[in-house]
Amino acid sequence: MPPADRHSPVAEVDQVDLDRLASEYDEERPSRRLSPRWDQAMTVWCFAVAAFVLWQVFWPLRQGNQYYLIVFLGVTLPLAFLLYRGWARRSTDGRDDPGPVDWVLAGAALVVGLYPVLPLPESSAGGGGFTAFLDRQGALDPLDILAGLVLLLLILEATRRTTGWVLPVVCAVFLAYAYYGGFLPIDWVISHRGQDIDQIINALFNEASGFFGVPLDVAATYIVLFTIYGAVLDRMGAGRFFVEFSFSLFKKSGTAPGRTVATSGFLLGTVSGSGTATAVTLGSFAWPILKRAGYPREAAGGMLAASGIGAILSPPTLGAAAFIIAEYLGVSYLQVLGWALVPTLLYYLGIFLAVEIDARRFGARRVDARVNSPWALLGRFGYHFVSLGVIVLFLAMGVPPFKAVVYATAVAAFFGLLEAVLSRRAFVTDLEQDPRTAEKLPLGDSVRDYAIRLFTALATGIRAAVPVIAVCAAAGVITSTIAKTGLGQVLSDLLVDAADVLAPNQASLIVLSALFSAVAIIVLGLAVPVTASFILSWIIIGPALISLGAEGPEVAMFIFYYAVLSEVSPPTALAAVASAAITGGKVIATMWQACKYTLPAFLAPMAFIMTDNGAALLGRAPFLDVVWATVVVGLAVAALAVATSGWMFGPTRRVERLLCVPAALLLLYLVPVSIAVGLALLTAAVALHVVGRRGNHPTTTTTPITQE
């Protein structure tokens, strides 16, 4: 392969194992590094599961949805023990293949997971197949109890392996509450009648609110199909195209590197629902450019992390929690996409403003890169956008999301086949190689390479979904406990009462409740993934906000937004840790830089629920109302960006920054009086800044920050 051109945007990429970084720092994918033999075996297993899931879309099992969920969990749960390590220690050669304990746990997960549908002889101990199992609801046999108990322990262990200790511990607390709640003093608001082991297992194993409830249903019918789609789209070359297209849009601008990062993060969100994986992929391409432009390591890492996390907010393939929103609220996924549009634009507005400010503050240099024009790239590779349009088109036609995404996957695979047949060039898997230098393959070899990529992509989609599947199954423990004990309403009332103590009136009660809720969601999100954070917050915090008059969609998007933003909150901002590993920057400093880039977005969701006008930010209002609300909150985001960066048209003084803070807060409270006052304060800040710049202009300079 010829050496990379010195002006290529990928010429200076450090030799970083991207898969290792993504698996090491992604809280939903800390997977093993398997030897080739076992990796191939797991790929075959995952491909078989993918084929089963795709078959279910068009030819569902005649026994019904619960039967499918049982089979789905039974064949995916063992993967958690084979693909994810149980302990931190690895083998000396870098491999950590499954050991005897892992195989025993995987075998047990397969048996107890499929137990309800296994055609075992029926006896007084249990068995008898699916129909007999359902008939015993509320009065399970000993074998049912044993299988359910073992499955509970295996789900908790699978969740621990894939996401850490916190969620299993939370589940254990809820289980203890379900069992011991009857022993609490009767005058305690959280006391209840209590449940014995048989009742707990029955609720988890044989009722709709347990393991096979809404979270797992969403994972098995929506999430897994979208992860397959993202993997196929990526393996057909869409990821590289999105990054190169982003750079081509701004290559003549001095702020092109930063703009490229922000735009690429948005586009890559259509391929990856993981913020950390997006940040790593983006960093492999963008860090050399940012370094040559003069960005400090920590600032570049923070920008990568912030842009990567935005992938979870980017339509049309939002994070997994978006599908749960649609299911909980009983609305179409297309509606959720519509609700997410303006919040996503506001998020990236904050990042773009920070990018523009930093480019001037750091004196970023222009970077020449060998990239084709946007029109040339669109003409050659623009077909990657077609499948995204297919999803939106079919959703608009009323096609269910799980079918729409399968059609989109087929379209992406078809264009990949055309590319393989017509170009016949070897597929370039990394961003360091120019695809134009790839060797020309015989037609048979090119088609064979395509078939392998498609096979691997289907398997990769299942692998990526395993942590979410474990989380959704574990969430059944919490949802079941809350449903049986009424704990959710009790905790909701406590949250409202705490805010009521400090609030002098109804308006301040809503503001304080929203503030307390935001802090609680962020703190919870520090310990658990976005999906689990959303489910827990919706169950506990959602009812409190709804009881204060907020509508379900606004509450759901409020919770979703803060669950996502918790991913860039120190001290567990894993996307920032991964970005620091690429840039070589200090980890904590990189985390704070990521916070700086996203801080304006941290306050924007407050506008969703503080007033009735917040519905306009979700598109749930007349068009003109949507426009003015978006503009006002956009000004608030801009004011916060100035306050956090200390830059407007040049360096700002303290008084200007101090004026921007209340201006932003008042603008976020979408009522005429607060908007008027906020605009007045922001105008005063701008006026003072302009006058001050005129007086100090001759001495105001920007010093580029150099790199080693």
C-alpha cells in the first residue's frame, strides 16, 4: 500500500487499536478480545441469532410474542458470559477466551432461559412446555421456581459483566425491598405487605412486568434490529464517507477541523448508537487534524467526546431509550424522532458555537487536506444516505419501525453489493488508507469479500446489543418490584414534597422539581448506562413531573436528554476517557473540557417542562411557536456558550460573562416577561463587549497554542 499523503487528514493517525479502545471504555461494550477460533465461533452464533430475529419480523412465531421473548433471551443471554469477561485480569498474550466457569454459566443460561418452552415431560415438579408453564402463573411448581431463581442470578451476573456492579446492586436492593418490605413499620410510607420468594419469582418469570416486560420487548423487536442496521451500514463504508463528507464541507475554513468533528459526530450517530464508539471512530480521523490545527490535547479530546455522545441524540437512529419512550407512551417511533429534532439541533448548536469560539481562542490554523469536493463525494458515495431516507419514508407511510429498519438494512446491503460488483476494490476497513489505492479484485473475490462483510455485520449487530439486552432484562426486576409494591408513586411523592418545602409558589415548585430531577438523573447516569438510567428515572421521576402538570412527551425527552448527558459528566465520562487515550491528554482535564462543550445543552432540557411553551421545542405546537421557541432557546445556548468559554467576538470581561448567565436562564423560561428581561441582559452584554473591543482592539491579539 502506498504511504499516505502528507496532506491526507489521516496521515498522522497514531497506531491505536480502535476496537480495543471502544471495548475498553464503552460502558455498554467492555468485551473480550477473543482468539480467532473463538471469535469465529461467536460470529456464527450471533449470525444465527440475527437470522432468527430477521425471520421473526416477517414470519412471527405462532405461539405469540412472549414465546419469542423467551427464546430470544435464551439464545442471547449466554453470549454475555462468552463475550464479556467476568474479572478484570486478562491473559498474558492479550487474549481472554471463555474459561470453564464461563461455559458453565453460558450453558446454564441457555437451559434456564429456554426452560419455559422446552418440551419436558410434565410432572408435579414442573415442565410440560410453554402452555403448561403459562397455566401455572401464580402457582409455580418447584422446578419453575428453581429455573426462575437461577435465571435471575444469571441476568444479574450478565449485567455486572457488561455494565458493572451498580445496576445489579440496585436490583438486589429492590429485591430485598420486595421481600422485607412487609417487616417495615406500618407507619412508614414505603412499607408494604411483602412478598415471598415464590411470589417474587412468579412476577419476574411468568408475568408481563418481569424479565419479559416492555424493556426486553423493545430490545428484542426494535433495538437489536437498529444495531444490525448500523453495523451493516458501517461495513458497507458509510462511516468513512460521513467523516470525509463532513470535512469536505468545511475544508476551506479556518475552523474546518472543529466543524468536521461536530458534523461527523452527528452523521456517525446514524451508524452507531454508542457515544464512546463514535468518539473513538471520530478521534482516529480527527485528532491528527486537530493537532495540526493547534488544538490542545485536552480541548480536542473534550470536543471528540461531546460530539460522539451526540450520536445517541441523532435521528433517525436514536439511542436505545428512544424506542422505550415510544413503547411507554404508546406512540410511533416517528413521533419520537420528531420530538428529538429540535433538541438535537440545540445540542449541536452549543458544540458548533464552542468550536467556533475555540478556533479563535486557540488561534487554530488552517489544515490542508486531500479530500474531494462535497458534490464529488455525494455523487460517488451519496447512496449511503438512501437507506436513512428509507427509514423515514416508511415510518411516514405507517410501516412499523421494526419492518422499516429491515427494509433500510436491505437497501444498504444492496448498495454494498453494487459497490462490490462495480468497483471491485478491496474494502478499506480503517481511515488511514486511501480507498483509491486499494487493489482491484476479481469479481468473484470482490463478491466473496462483500458476503463476508455482510455476514460479519449481522453478527456484529447482535454483539453490540448484548449489553442492552442484559440491562433490559435486569430492568424487569425493578419494574416488577415497583408494580407490585407501589414504590414508584411513593418515591415520586417524596421528590415533589422535597421541592415543595423550598418552593414559595407553583412556578418555583416546578422549577425546583425539574432541577432536583435533573441532578438525580445525572447522578444515576454516572453509574449505569443510558438505557437503564432512562428506565429507572421514568419509573421514579416521571410520575412526579407528570403530577405537576408536565406532559408525558416533555417528561420523557427531559429524562432521555439528561440520561444521555450523564455520559459526559465527571468522574465517569468514559467517552472522554477513550478520547484522552487517543489524544494523549490528561483524563480529568479532558472530562472537564467535554463538560464545557456540553454545558449549554445541560440546561436546555429544563425548558421542556418548566412552562407549557416547552412543548414547542419538541414540535408539539404550531409551526411559528416552534420557530420562536427554538430561536429563544438557541440564544440561551449561545449566551451559555459565551459564559463558559469567556469569548464572544473576542475575549470577554467578567461583567459580560456575568450578564450572560442570568440572560440564558431567563430565556430558557419560555414566558414573555422572562424572555424580555433575558434579551435585555444579553443585549447589554453584547453592547458592553462591542464597546470594550473598540476601546481595546489594537491590543487584542490571539496567540496560537502549539503542540509538541
